[in-house]
Amino acid sequence: MKVPVPIPAIKIGSAGHQVCHPAKAKDMVKIDLPKERPPDWKEAMLKKMAEVLDKYRSVRLFLDICVKCGACADKCQFFLGTGDPKNMPVARADLLRKVYKRYFTLGGKLWGRANESAELNETVLKDWYVYFYQCSQCRRCSVFCPYGIDTAEITMAAREIMAAAGVATKYVTEVVAKVYDTGNNLGIWAPAWKDNCAFLEEDLKDTEGLDIKFPVDAVGAEVLLIPPSADNFVNTNTMIGYAKMFHAAGISWTTSTYCNEGGNFGLFLNYANLKKINNRIIEAARQLQVKKIYWGE
Amino acid sequence: MDFLEIPYPLHICDLTWDLIKRGALKIDKEANDSLLVTYHDPCNIARAAGYFQPPRNIIRATCNNFIEMHPDTILEKTYCCGGGGGLLADEIMEIRLAGGKPRAEACRATGANYLATICAICKANLPEVMKHHRVNCEVGGVHDLLARALVLK
């Protein structure tokens, strides 16, 4: 296969210094996670791991069936960009696989390292934290895996297990916490959201002489638009595109200040938050009694 | 409203493409003639949701100049922009830029000056990536193109 960048030479540990800031206690409390790593973090992680393996049989399957053929090795953009071998999908999955083998398989329990398994300790946890937060869960490797192993699901499982022991990144937890405060990832409060919409209306009037509305919280509109909050704040040309389209087609629409975010960062953290954030969409649709929900770009 | 009556969410591109197909929108494609547009498939919309064609259809309907990137870098083989999955944090900027490199190089090879995409994370990370790898290409949305081409008067 032709790749746009040459396959880099292996540079062991070259991306190891790129570590996300740890989560803040106040955000962790808000999103129902332990505010810090408890003394029995290892037990907490293994308990969660047992739960994950039981709930997501795909994860157990993916951990069992890899034959280390290497088809995925040069498919990850983070390996292509850094040359760090732990950014090869197979090696990334192995971080979790080794711990799984040690505690959940007969071979690992009996023969330990000879069976390619590893104790869960500080070093292993550090590797998990660094490299599972260098995977963007894009699933590109899974397209090329002859067994269909989806490393994104392994990353999700690992992040869920770490979160149960109070280990998560500042960025992701902050964003999830913001959604519960403001309804969106950027933390735009309702008055600011309305202000931005009014500004876009004025702007369209001044520059193009168009009288187009950007309705907010309009009960009974036909369409509820759930755009990414960045469309209201940064990518405003996209927002203008939606408004012009609705205007031209004569469809009544609205955004909601309770739920104005299409992206769900629960996916990057744990299942409980993923579900809770998604439910906000249904709640917003109920509140505004809309007929259709459309996702923004 | 009953739980089952909650409408199933659809993507805005479905609606837009439907309106275009039915001839409900008047479009002047020449408004986008200064652009050579290429399209970046965002991971979760493309690979996880199998949503490939509607945005492309809208681009073709609103622009005269559309070029695809190398077939190994689009559709289900698309590259991540480098900032997805909760990696859009400033402290790991090096990783974001490194991860975006394959996408930047694939874009450079087309010579496009506008890279359209339908993911807010891609729109946040790719401009940084393009700047760092010195690819002279604006990053924006698909509806931005529609906004320019839509005739309202």
C-alpha cells in the first residue's frame, strides 16, 4: 500500500514524553468518578476489568485472537508520525493484553512473563496512561486487521478501567464536566449562546442584507439542530450555512441551550457518561416538542 | 411525548442533500470557482457510521472543482486529523501535529486550497497541522460552501 508519508525508523520511547495533564478533582467529582487514585487502585482496576470483559465480549475476543501478524503496524497515523513502537496498534493493545493474560487466563496465572503477561504496577499504569491517550480511537487499524480486531474498543476499555481508579486526563474530564454545566463541550453558557446567535443575525443583515433568524429554544419548531458548539463560536460560516439552508427551504428550526453539542466526549472516557450525555438530546427534544432531530457537521 | 416517539436523529447533510436533489435550493456553483476543494472523512462519521457520500454529493452540487485525495487515505481508509479521541489538548501538541502528518501530505498532493470536513474536532486540529507542515490549504465545513453558493435573492 502506498502511504503519503514513508514508514519511519523505529525510535523506542520517542513519544513517551507527550503526556496529558491529569484530571482535576472537582471535575472528577462532577462526573461521578473517584477524585483521586485510591490506595487500592490496583484492585479497583482489576474489578473494573473483570466487569468490562464480562460486558463487552468483543474486548475479550480481541485480546484473545491477535496473532501479532503486524498488518496494523504501519497503519496508525500516530506511529507514522512519531516512530514510537508503542504507537503501533498491536503494541498498544498489548499493554492491556499482557495484564489481561496475567490475571484472567490460566497460562498467564501459571507461567507469568513466559506467557507474555505482566503484573499491573506503576510502570504499566504509566504506559497505559501515556499510550492509551495517544490513540484517537479512529479505528483505521481495524480496517486492515485480518481478524477485525478493533483497537479503538481496546482503548475505550483501557480508559474505562483507568477512570474507575480515578485516572483520566484533564482535557477529557473537563469537557465532560462542562456539558453538565452548560450543555456543550466549549462551556458556552445559555446567554452567550443566544448572544452569538443574535450576532450572526446582525452580521448577515449588515454584510449580505439578509433577514435570517437563528432561533434558540423555540418550542414547537419542526427541527431541533444539534450542532457542535464550535459552529456557534468558531466555525460560524458553517452555522450560517445551516441557517441559510433552513431559510431557503422554509423549515422552522431551533437550537437548544440544554443540549447544543453534537460531540460526546463520554465516548473518550467511560460508558456511564456517554449514556448520560446522549440522553440530553432526547430530553432537549422533549422539552422543545420538535418533530425531527438533525445532527450538525 | 412517549419515549418511542422521540425522532431518530439524522445528519444535517441528509437533509441538505435531499433538498438539493429535489431542486428546492437554488445554487450558483460559480460562487465557489476560486476554490479547489477536497474532502476529509472524519473517523467516527466515516468509518464508525459508514457515512461517506452525502457530504461529497453536497460538495459536487455546490462546487465546480472537487478533487479526491489518494484512495488509500479516504473513505474507510481515512486518516485521523490527529486530534480525535480526546487528544485535542494543548500539552500533547507534538502528538497532534505528528498524527496529522499523513493527512497533511495527502492533502498537499492534491494541490487543493480548501479542505472540507464535517467534524468540529478536525476543523480545530487540521488548521494547526496544515500550518505546521506548511500545506497552503484552508480548512472549513461543507455547509460553508453551501452558504457561499446558495442564491437567496
